[in-house]
Amino acid sequence: MLAPEEKILLMEKRLPSVLELARICRLCPRECKVKRFDGELGECGIGQAPVYSSASLHFGEEPPISGHRGSGTIFMTGCNLHCMFCQNYPISQLRNGNVITVEVLAALMLDLQDQGAHNINFVTPTHQAAAIYEALIMAYSKGLKIPLVYNSGGYDSLEMLKLWDGIIDIYMPDAKYGQDEPALKMSNAKDYTKYNKPALKEMHRQVGVLKLDDHGVAKRGLLIRHLVLPGGLTGSRDVFRFIASDVSKDTYISLMSQYFPAYKALGHELLSRRINRSEYREAVAALEEFGLNNGWIQPI
């Protein structure tokens, strides 16, 4: 883990490359190429200025992330995915939030640190990476020192991820789908696995297996989330096979059972119901089959 002053030097060196990705936007796999500095909005619905919904201590994340003092969670508005079942759809799809400056975003981080947060947890940061990058340089120069969590939908570009190398301490991406067809239908994400798989490998290359301190709080590493959907739509076995064979069998997995119909899922043939015990048990069995023993399962 680099010291704050080392991160500042590294980020200042890389900032022109980050801004170039945002100028004609290629921050995520969609590469919609809008001119964000000229006021155009990307596929995500967000321009160049940062937009956030809330910033607070969050105690509902995985135990090593929330710890005993809470995760300093900043919900960034918008998303580069369009999941028809999104449980945070007012923020991600309806884009409820506040347009701020990078200076204000930096101040939010420092305030959360002052409140005792274990980390700064950026939720859906992918499409706002350039603004976050600028704000982080400011925050580090003013005393930010706690770990950074990159909490994404897993639809991330390698080019941008490599610019986070040495900066992000904890990656917490989703591995939403094992096949591309449901990803396109349910999240309007073309070639999801083509981008998600290399992204997971790159994240692991940068930070390795999740490492905890003596109090069980995460300091560095990779934690992958997988939300089980009804009807086997997520392709859990394919997801876990890949992680076990191409990332690491020691990877921490959060297997989530809390799906409920939201947003556009209410009228869908399969998504309009909660998952059942059998569907969740099948996903747990797949974890065990591929030897992925680190992480968390939930009651159902």
C-alpha cells in the first residue's frame, strides 16, 4: 500500500491519461465517446462534474468492509449498466443526486474519515472515474489516509483499471453474469463477460487476495459479489468456474440472496419474484464444487 504522498505523485503523473479517456469518453466498455468536457452526457447520463446521491457511514456492507465503525460510502449517481432489476434504481437509473465540484467530493471523503470510517467506498465509480481521480489528489494532499474501496458493477475497462493500479486498495466488483445473452437482456450490457473476466483478473493482479487486520477489517485485496437471480439467469456455475480457474480459489466471494423485484423487473416473467431456497442452494453448491471457500453466504 502506497503512502498518500506516493499516491499523489503517481496520480498527478497519470491524470492527463485519465482526462483524455474522459474527454471523448472511453472510461468504460461502452466507449460512447461523448464530449463530456463540452457538456455532453454519456450513456450513463452523467457529464464531467461529479454527481453523488449520499455520503455516510454504512454498516450494511460485508463485515470486513463495514467493520465496527462503518464504511465511508459515497453513492455516485448514475451507472454504466442499465439493470432492469436494479435495487438502487432511483440513484443509478433515475439519477437522483446532487451535482457538485471535485473540491466538494474531496471534502466529503475527509469528513467521512473524520467520522471514523474504515475506508472510502465509492459505489458505482466507473463512469465518474475522472472526477473521482481529481478529487482524490486533493483529498490526499489534505490528509486522506484510509483505504479506498472501488465498488463497481464489474463492467470496467482494462485501460482505466490500470490507471487505478497502486491507488485503489480494495476492489469490490460484481460478477453479475456467466453468459453474455442474459447480461444484454437484463442489463443492456453488450459482451459483459468479455470485459468482466479480464477486469477481475486485473483487479486481482493489482491487490491480490483480501487481507484483513487483527480486527477483521479489510486493508487490501479483492472481494467479488454475486447476486443470485431467479431462474438461473446469472449463470453462477460459469462465474465460479472462471474465478476458481483464472483468478484464485482463495478469492473472497459474497453470495447474495437479497434479490427482490424492483424497477422494470416487476413485469418480467422470471424477475418478478424473489429467488427460492432451491435456487440459492444451487449457487452455494457451485461455490463448494469449485473450492471457493472464502467469503459469505446469506440466509434465505
